[in-house]
Amino acid sequence: MSGQVMRAMAVDALGGVDRLALRELPRPEPAADEVLIRVATVGINRQDLITMVGRFPNPHLRLPHVPGIDPAGSVEDVGADVTRVAVGDRVVVKPPISCGVCELCLAGEDDACPDLRSVGVHRQGGLAEYVAVPERNVFRIPAGVTFGEATVFAHSFPVALTLLRRVGVTERDTLLVPGASGSVGSAIVQLASVIGARVVAAVGGRAHADIVGQLDPFAVIDYVETPTFSSLVRELVPGGVTVHVETSSDPALWTESLACLARRGRVAVIGAHAGPVVQLDLNWLFRQRASIVGCSGSNLAAFGDALELLGEGRLTVPIDQVVSLTEAPAAYRRLMGRDHHGKTIVDLALTT
Ligand SMILES: [Zn+2]
């Protein structure tokens, strides 16, 4: 039915969270290959802050823009060509949408599709009562998993599994994961354990060490307490770790982490929050026979497989705070604070 409206949090101009306000927008109409979802939950993520500021060129963005990359909810309506899901199904959205026709997509490596567009970034997101998403990006939520858990899962676990597969992690590997208490970091710790690999989780501070300790990794080290931790890691893991997961690009952590790497070790780079340039000794690289692999996003296969593990109860998905739609701007501001940790989601059923 056309002409219906919905409540949405949207920015009317690029300029950050200050432009974010509750607005009445047209309810989306699903195209033939799309699913209309009545949103139950959506995450408060740093990606939204980047999108709302307009840090990167984004010619696909249309104002007013609705952020929200990882909605979960119930299928309200489906386009004429949709066959995999039906009205009433509980579903979660895989945020990046690949083209589906390029060589990488056809090879199942759609995380590397050169024409990726993301829900809530290049098109309208889920911080609203309704969102329309291509059927390919909609997955049924397993029984026993809540909407909120599915939302938090969608943001980090498929990315983590895609990374582990990209660097070929097996039960013979030992991983070093600095930032292991973060959302992607803790997902890597859990999925590596499911694969049977050992994880040395590295965190900054006692509180983070306690959080990640609950995931039962092989070892937890605190790089605030032990800034030169490579000798400690080499005591714990004679020969060194076979995989290092770089999440931050912090210069001191980078140097120490590389010093932990075994010969023929792999470095998986998934983030560079501290800045895009680091030092790399090429003599070390070739003598060590090391390799460095860039990882970003998730592919459809990893999303489905990780979701199955979630349904089997083998993953822990932490939710620290639940807020209403109107409380979303305040939640984004908290996320900008340096001491923020934990995961916040918006529950559309809350009315405060
Ligand atoms: Zn493609």
C-alpha cells in the first residue's frame, strides 16, 4: 500500500549526530527482489557516525538519510520475486549488499565485490519502523535467538568468520588478537575457539581482561600492564603465534605484535583506527616469510554459517544497553566518548 508513513531517525544534512532527529518519512515499498522488514532492533555503531558526518564520498546517499546497518525484525511484506522468506518470518540483515554478478561474487567471495553498497550507508538503514532490503541479504533468525542478539551478531560475527577463513585458520593455529574485548575482537576469539585454534587475547586494562577472560581464551595479556608483551607471548607460545589479527594500527601495539609472529606467520588487518600508516621492515617480512592480508566485511556464506553456530548456542552475544528510538542520538554521543565500551542496541518496541 503506498502513501503510508513511518517514524524514523534521520539526518536532513551531513554534519553528524547533531542533524539526527525523529522524522516522519514515507514507508519504503519493497521492489520485486526486496523484503520489507518491520524493524525490532538495530545497533548503535561507529559506522553510522562516519556516515552521518560524511567522512567518505558517498554519491549513493539520499537525504534525509536513515542510518542503522544491522536491523532485525519481522517480514511485513515481500516483492513479487521473493521466494526464500515469507510474511511473519523473523529475520536479520547482512549489511553489505554485493552486486551478485561479478567474478568475485560468483566465486563466493562477495565480501570483496568492487560494487558493495551497505544498508544504512549507501541506502536507507534500519533506524526506523521499516526498512526494505534485497532478499539475498535477509537471513532467517534461528529459534531461541532474540532480535537483539541477531542485531549484535550481524555486526561482528560474520566479519570475524570471513577473516578467519581468509587467512585459513585451522586447529593448528595460535592467534594473537589485540583489542579482543571489542565487538569484532571478541567474535574472533569465540569463532577461533569453535574452529579449535588457540587464542592469545590482548587487551588494554583489567576491566577488558575480565570481559575477555569469560570467553576462556588460551591466554589473556594486558598491554597496559605489560607494554612490551612480545617476550611474554613467546614464553606462552614457543615459536610464536601463527596469526596476528591487527584491529587498531596503534604503532606500539603493531611493533610488539609483529615481534610475536612465527616464521611464515600471517597478519590479518581488519582496522586502522589509530591511523592508516604504520612502519614495516621489509627485511623482516621476507626473512620471516610472513604475509599480510587485508580483510573487510563478510560474505554471504560466512554470514549463514556463523548464524547457524549462533542458533546452536555456541556463541555469546553481549548486549550492554537497550534504548528507544528517540534515545538513539544520546546513545551515539556516548559512543563518541573515549571510555565507552559495550554494545548498545535500539529496541523499536520501547516507547520512552
Ligand atoms: Zn560483485
